[in-house]
Amino acid sequence: MATKGDHLLQRPLYVFDLPEELLATLTLKDQPNRSLPESPPRRQNNGSNTPKDSNAEENGRAKATSCNLCGLNFASVDEQRSHVRSDLHGYNLKQKIKGAKPVEEAEFEKLIGDLDESISGSDLSESESDEDEDGTKPKDSTLSALLKRQAKISNPEFDEFASRKNSAGPGKPPLLWFTSPSLPENMSLGVYRAIFSTAEQEEESHIMDTIRRKQLPPTHPPKLKADGGIPLPGTDVGPHYFLCMIGGGHFAAMVVALAPKMGKKHTGVDERSATVIAHKTFHRYTTRRKQGGSQSANDNAKGNAHSAGSSIRRYNETALVNEVRELLSSWKLLIDTAELVFVRATGSTNRRTLFGPYEGQVLRSNDPRNRGFPFSTRRATQKELMRAFIELTRVKRSTIDEAAIAAMNAPQTENTSTPAAPAKAKPPKPSKENEEVTMHTSQIIPLIKRSKAPALLNYLKTNNVPPTFTFLPENHHTPTPLHLAASLNSPTIVLALLTKAGANPTLMSDDARTPFTLAGDRATRDAFRVARHSLGELAWDWDLASVPSPLTKAEADARDAQEKDEKATESKAESERRKAETERVRKESEAEEAKRREQRLGKGKALGVVPSKTGAEIREEQVRGLTPEARARLERERRARAAEERFRRMQGN
């Protein structure tokens, strides 16, 4: 039965090529407010302390405190706590992290003297929302304003993109959800937020207009060079993304066009696919086997190692950096014209490889097009990059019963006025019948797995368990004991359940499979055929159960015995053949050895003449009876004479 929207959901939805009917009716759903709760206000020291505060103040005065970082002393704990929350202490902490010297209070006042920001802004926590209740954005704190100004002075490439990225807040979900009356009820479509620019994300109310503008008709792929790399000069590749991953010595990069490529399957049906403009992968041995981490990280932590493997890894790290940067330079035009740049580079070494700084760098860390992959990724390969691109641009589907969720959250909203938290709902208590079925399931399954046919039949008979018993909790693939026995390839249990327990072989699982179709070996399938012969054709609809023609136990045993004999005969024949082959090879080897011996002794000699002794035999006779020292001395002399003879021949030539 066809449901609403089936014609729109027949194929996966591509965010840049959506059906016209869906585009006309798609609307943005209300996004959940995921901002973190505000931190509780700090208590002000207004002099109206409770007795407990008074005691703490007296204890604080009794013990003088100080701040070693800022070089200040305090008369009480309250003064020290107030100093820890101050901008001076926070600035000195930043200085310590950067390895710089802390500043004194007078020097810090001089640094912030020309700033117009309010000091009260320093009390704002990072978890507070981006806007105040009146809709205006709060001013930056003195400390953050000072750090931003110093960052701009030290890094000319610093711009407002980084600050906007940090102020966006961690609460925005990675997906934007849409709904349409053309879709089934409770179905929503999700699009990754990362595929939109920063300006487009800030205008969520006009996000549908943005999606409509991004629609691209299918086009023919651009002409590429023969090596599969950069397109030919003057070729318009259209809107495209640049994706790259680096880690563990693996690097993969790809440029993919956003316009789909139209083609046809072998069945003649139109098919849309992605167009890869350029792709490249590198791999170098840079990680330490069975220990993890790069060689450079190990050198920085423990000093340079002096093994052969460490030298190879250091060379490969340098080679990988050069190869990657050379590739990025050759793709500079494609990267500069890409709409978005998706990068996965974990670790400082990998980020320096891509973002430098180095002369002629292509990727920059402050580029507003930079994106991370908003999902988990695996090893850097071309296949993984294509999977990531498909994941980014494919529309997600979600079916949620919002009415049920609202009903579930209703009691919580009613009790928000009361300070006590609502009691946790207890799970419903199972009925007595379900408890009994669960108990039978826990006893029957182990008996089937251990092929205990007599014990299984006795248990079913003693506890009056029907042959159509269904397991609880439900198992959609093997719901009955017969299904489970067939899937476990247990012919003994299958035959016992069919012939003695009266199990029904026509029952189907939730995926429409009978027990016979789950059998994985011939012995189990033979058990069904033997049961068909024993019970007769009228017992069950064996054709509906997919059981083949009946087979007697004697026929099955005779066939198995015959196959066993044939296998034994074949094994014996193979053994004799191998034995004969081994004997033939041995005789041929002996004949070859005799022939070589005859050639070594010489041809044409009279029979009965004792052959002359070989050099080895002569040397053996010479050293026979000598001590080891004498043998060694004789061997040295022999080698010396042989060397002199070789030297003499060389001079003569």
C-alpha cells in the first residue's frame, strides 16, 4: 500500500537537486533551544554577611593568603577569591600559558587604560547566552578585548571570523530540520548546517531561499587531463567543495563538483552520481608500530631516537609534508574557488603540514570557508572522502512521534513550579503469563544450543509447552524453537521437534522465512526431508514450508556411507598417486646423480680401474690424525698458497 510522499522518497535526496514539489512546500521547523543554562550569579560582598560568613572571614583574617602568580598578598580569603575572578589574574594565567612573564597591577592598568569596554563584563560566564534579555549582545570583557587586540597585533591575518566562530556557541545542533505537507506525518528532513556559509547560517529564517538558490541541474562532467588530475585549462567546473584528511601517515584530498552527473544504469534507469574533479592519496610510514604516535611527537617528548626505524620515519614525515604541500600548490586554483573547505587534521604536526605557516601556503586557518566534518570519520582514503561528501550532501530522514514526546514531557512541565523533581516512572510490571513465557525461553534456548533432544522433549512435555511456543523477548529471525534449531544446524533437535513434539514447519519469522530456509548444512536439511517421509504428506503443507521431496533415514544413511566410501577411495588413490610420484622423482634424482658422477670421473676409462681421488678426499687424508691446532695451521697454509696462486695468475694476465 502506497503512502503519502512515496514518489518523493523513492531515491536518496540530494540537497542540491531536490524535487520541485518538495522545494515548494518545504519549511524550516522550530529548532530546539540548546543553549547551556546560565551560571548562578556570584555573591557580592555587601557587608551583610551571615554568621557563617563572619566566621569564615575571621578564619581568613587569621591566615594570611597570597597569589604567587601575581605577587600579591591578601588579608582574607574573600579578597583572594575576588582577585582570582579578576581580569589581572586571568591575564597573568594567559601569559603563563604562552610562556611570558606575568605583569604587575600598575602595568595591567596601563594596558587597559585606552579600552572602552566595561569592567563589569568580566563577570559574564562563557556559558551565558549570546544575547541579553532585551535582544542586544553584551559587550566583551576587558580581558577578552585586550587579548583580541594583542592577537591582532601579533598576527596580522587575525580577523573577526575566529571570534564569530567562538561566539556562535556550542549549543547549535549540527542539522537543520525541515517538514513538508507532501511527506508522511511525523517525518522530518535534515540538512547539515556545515554546508552553509557563516552568513547563511546567521539568517535561518531565509534558509529555504538559500536552498532554492543552491539547486543545480545535472550536467556533463568537465573534461579532465589523461592522468585524472587537474581539469584542462579554461574548463568551468562549476560550484565545488575541497575535502582533505590527514593522520597517521595517510593523506587524502578530493575536489568534488556539486552539480550531479546524469547517467544510466545497466537497466536503463536514469542515475545521478557525484563528479570527482581531482583526487589524490599519499601514505608514508610515519607512525611507530605497536606503540602509536608519530616519530616527531616521540622525539619532542623523549629526545631523538637513534634506531634505523626512527630515521626512516623522520625522512617519511618530511617527504609527506613536501608531497602534501606540493599537491596543494598544484590545486591552488581549485581550492581558492571552492565554496567550502572541509578538513580533518588532528594534532599539531598535521595542522602545521596543511596550514603552515610556510612560503606559498594555500590553506589558511582563518579562512571562513573552513569546516570540520560534523560526524566521525575513518582512515584517510579516497573512499572515505567520497563517503563523507555523500554524508554531507544527502538529506537525512527522521520519523518521530512528536505527540508522544509532548505527552511524555507534559508531567515535567506541570511540576516545574515545584522545587521537588518529578519521581522517575517505574517500568510496567510484566504479567504472570509473560513471566512464565520468559522463564520457559531461558530454559529452552540452552537445551537447543547444546543439542539436548531428550531433555528438551521432556521439558516441553512436563511443562505443557505447546509446539507453537514463541520466545520472549521476541526474536524476529528465530521466533520458535524449530527456527532456532535450524539456524544452529542441529539435525537431532530438528527431527525431534518435528516427529515427536509436533512442531509446525510452516510458521514464518518476521522476515518471512520458514525454518527449513534457515538450515545451513545438508544434515539439517535432510532432517526436514526425513520428517516429511515419517509424518506423511498430509501432516503439513510441506511445499509451503519449502521442504523438498521426502527422504527415508536409510536412504540418507546409504548416501552418506557411499559418499564416505567414495571419499576414502579417492583419498587412497590420491595417496598411491603421490607415493608413485615420489618414487619416480627419487629414481630420476638417483639417475641424475649417477650421470653427474660418471661425468666427474671421466669417460672412456677401462673397467676395474680405481678412479683418482678428489681434492677433498686428499685433504681429508692429509689432516687425518692431526691435532686441531695442526689442522688449522695446515688450512691457513693451504689458503695462503691458493691466494698466492691467484695473485700470480692475475699478474700474468
